[in-house]
Amino acid sequence: MIWYVIVLIGLSWLAQSVLGFFQIRHFNRKYAELRKLGRVAIGKKTGLFKAGTVVMFAIDHRNTILKAEKMQGVTVFSRVKEMKGFAGKDLLKLTTDDLSKVNKLTRLAIQDALTSYEIISKGGELKVRKTWLEMLIPSKSN
């Protein structure tokens, strides 16, 4: 009986790994499409028990949004989809009215994209956030 559970867990892990690979490949293709249009500002809001959200804005040299897309969900079946209502607007001048048309997680991801874009455009470097696992297990370099 225990072997069935072990095999089931192994097959589940393998299935999630394969499906995760296809999700990342889909995301990378969409990113490459946006990159062909111009620079890309990316923001994310991860949810521990909620849907995670990643937004991508293709922008021109004047920070005008050419195309906006997002991926939101809790499973490996989430796909990148177009966000309507952002094309033609200035990324750095998005209003609260623009942001009120999307859900809270998307709004937070957009704010992360704006923050990241401002840091990078000023020549700064983004700080890598620790995962929950890295917070639980202290590293030897600390």
C-alpha cells in the first residue's frame, strides 16, 4: 500500500514538473514577443494561498505602453493573456482610475512593475527577495 502512495506522489511531482516546464516556455515566448516591440517592464505579486500575478508591459522609448499582458492563477495551467485598456498610455503616468479597472493582485503587480522600472531606469539594481524557505533556513553567509 505504501508503494502506491510513493509512486502516486512521484508521478504527481513529475506531472507538475512537466506542466510547469510548458508554462514557463509559454511565458518566455510571450516575453520574447513583447521584447520585439520594445523594452519590457515586468512586475509580480506572488500569493502564498492566492493566485500569483505577473504583468508585462511592452513600452517604447517614451514609456508609452504598446501592449500589456498578465499571467494570473494558482496552477500550472495559467497562461499569459492580454490586458485591455492600457495600450497607448504612459507607463509612468498611470492613474488610480486606470488601476481601478483591475483586481487587487494585478494592481499590486503593476505597482511592482513601476517600482522596478524606476529603479532600473535610474541605474539601480533590484534586490532579490528571499523565498519563505530561505527565511526559514538561515544561510551560512549571514
